[in-house]
Amino acid sequence: MTQAQDRLAALRARMNDTKTDLVVLAPGAHLAWLLGVTPHADERPCLALVSGNGAAFLMPALEAESVRTQTDLPFFTWSDDTGPAAALTQALGELGAGEATSLVLDETMRADHAALITDALPQAARRFTIDTVGALRMCKGADEYAALKRNAQLADTAMRAAWAAMRPGMTETEVATIIRSSFAGSGAKPLFNIVGAGPNGAFPHHHTGETVLKSGDAVVMDIGAASEGYSSDITRMALIGDGPEGYAEVHAVVERAVQAALKAARPGVKAHEVDDAARGVITEAGYGEYFVHRTGHGMGVEVHEPPYITASSQTVLQEGMVFSIEPGIYLPGRFGIRLEDIVILREDGPEILSDLPRDVEQIHA
């Protein structure tokens, strides 16, 4: 069986377990993961329909020839002059889904495309993908792990390249350019590169700019790229010279929070318990109000995907899940510290994908 056939079979098993009659996916991460198909996405409905009896595409005629090179599933084509309604009715009938009562819709689908489906199936109860495609995507297979590990190694290399070149007087943008060049030179597509120097580091999603690095700055470096259909994401810290007053104490608190989260992350544990562990360390140290985001997010085909490691998440962690652990403390007007590792959950706990220590990198002024 091909990978797409394996994943379709796994999806149908989940549909059976969850009593789902029909899953409808739009162009995007779910469809790319399930079938390896990446159609052009625009205002024309191009949708994959999966039932217990089969799978097919509602396909704009304009895109049919191109998408046919990616899949041999049946197409129910429609043209601009006829519209998609008749083709959809035919597809639902052929798939035995015309009377579906349990419908799963891709949560990233355009609202007008979702309305097309729900109008055609007014009797169906609708939910999103979290217990079908989403559940399957959360637990990575061996090939996915290998791709994520290779991506992590590319991120390690890019971080080291930036550290080797960083000097006082450089701008954040110049550092980011080195990171992007390292990724591109390794065949990866740069996705993001947060370089936050000094007070800019207190903004968790700082927009890298023309701020000049100077002696005494703590620099947050959060970088990632995509290769082989998967992603990387890592955050480390650098100090220009000796760094700001109080830095070592705060870094140690964040490191203890990482360690607490790593210890808490086990199969069978609810995601909020990992967040609780990290947040508890930071709160006990007196910095609770400065930890302003969740502890982590899942990663795979997308940089941010389930499971989300939040204070309210009831998701039960399972072996094979991949997610970040990234507590942070952000002191307005002074500096920020975030330490982030991507882990895959094994039977006995998390395995960190990066080989870079979380120690601060000292840049000589």
C-alpha cells in the first residue's frame, strides 16, 4: 500500500470508531498529510470527500488536469458556468453519503465552501477534525520523526551560524539574514526568524528589525524552516558581553521550568499538567505574571498544530506526539528569556530533537 492508502485506511478506522459518515477536507495541511495532494486554493470549491465507501474530489475543471498528476482518486468536476452544486450532489450519492448524519469539516476551510457542504447535508451534525484527521496527525510515525529530526539538525546548524557571526554593531536583520542563508543553503525554506535584542526580547513575537546589538544585550533567537514537508522550531538565548543585570537568575528559572515540563510529559498525562509544571516553577519564583503564553504547541506538517500545551487543555498525551516545550519570562523594558525545544513523546518520556544545549551563548563584545 502507498502512504496515502495507509492513511486513508487509518482515517476510515477513526471514522468508524467515531461514527463519522463523511470527512471533507480543503486544500491545506490536512489534505497534504492525508493524500499528498496540494491543489491550488481559491474561491472555487476544491474539496476531498472521504466516506466509509470511498474517496473522491469535488474538482473545479480549471484545476483538474494539474491535480490529476497528484492523485488517481475520482473527480466530480464542475465549471464556472455550471457551478459546483450538481457535481457535489453526484459525488455524495456515489460515495453513499447523501444521507450522512455525522459530518467532519476541515476547520481551515473557507466559510462559503463549508456552507456549500452543510446546505447539501442539512440533517448532518457537524464537527471539526480533532478526533479524525487531527488525531491521526498528532501521533507521528517513524518516517515523520526522521524528517522532523533532520529539520531540527538544520535549525541547530543555522543557530550556530548566527552565533559564530554575531558581533556588537550588527542589526537584528543582519543576524536574521545569516539564519535564513544557512537554512536556504541546506535546502530548507526559512519560515520565521525572531531576533529580539535587549528590551525587544520582552515582546514574545517581536518583529525582527533594525535594532543594533550592543554590549549588555540579551538576545532572544526563535527560528524555524521547512524541509521534506515538515518543520523546525527552536529558541535559544545569546548574550552580548556580560548581559543585563539579573539575567542569570531569570535564565535559571526558565531552565527549571523546562526541566519540570519535561519531567511531567508522559503518555497518559493531560496536556495542562505539563503547562502546570512549567508555570508552577515560574510562579513560585515570583515571575508568574511575566509568563504570558502557553507552554507549547504541536508541530509536524505545520509549525503550530495540536496538541496545544495550555493551562486548560484536556488532551491526553500519547506516545508519538510531537510538541514544543517553551516557557518564557518577559520583563518589559529590560529583556525576555524563552527556551524552546521540540520533543517527541516516547513510552518513557520526551526525546528532545535538538542537539543544542539550552545554555546561553556568550558573544564577546
